[in-house]
Amino acid sequence: MELKSILQGIDGIKAKGNIDLDVKEISNDSRKVGNGSMFIAVKGFETDGHKYIKDVIEKGTKIIMVEEGTDIKDILGIDDLTIIMVPDTRKALAICSCNFYDNPSKKFTLIGVTGTKGKTTTTFMMKHMLEKQGKKVRINWNYCGIYKW
């Protein structure tokens, strides 16, 4: 997918390098990138993805997204590297993922059940009612909810 299309909807972008590139995959996991990948450095709770920028460049990644305020002096002179700076890489990762994967959440209806008591009963009652209407229903216990598509 074209990088320009992936970046649609992100405000405050500053870019250095070619944005007319084809992207094969996007990731915020430095272990899963390579040639054709776009690496999005996200400040996590345990580690900062910006620490792994040099590692992903060594793996052949040519597109790096960083958060504003990140010191990028070390990588500015690298040939064929596209650096994209955004105000919030966590938010940008969500937008880029939606664009890259063609907005998958628009293809199904998500119903969430929260509360202290009765979630399992409510979930199964809703599942039964939706299936009676001919809807395909899947319960995902990892997220304690029903996906209907």
C-alpha cells in the first residue's frame, strides 16, 4: 500500500524523505520488521520503541515514524530513509493500521457487555437472540464480548 494512503487522517505530520513508497507491513514491534516495513516507534509502559530505531534500520526498514521531541540527529544523514514525525505515535499507529487494513472495524458490529454480575448470562441471551435473527455471532472471551458480522 502507498505510504501517502497510510498517513491519511493524521494531523501535524512532518516528513523527511520520500513518501511515494510502497509499504508491505506496518509494525511497532522492532523484531517483526524488515525491508518494505514501516516501523512506528511508540513509547510503551516498559520500554520506548524509539530505542530500537537503529536496530530496525539495520534490518532494512526504510520508513520510520517517531514522536515529536525525539532526538533523530543520529539517523538524519542516512540515505533512502523516510522519517515521519507526528505529535502522538500511539494515535498515529491506530490511524495507520485502520488505513492499511482497510478499516476492518467497519465490517462488523461489536457489542460489549460490562458490569459486575450477569455478563455471561447477558452474553448468551444476546447470542441466542441474534442467531434467531439469522446473524452470525462469535463470542470472544478474551475481550468478554460478542462480535457480530
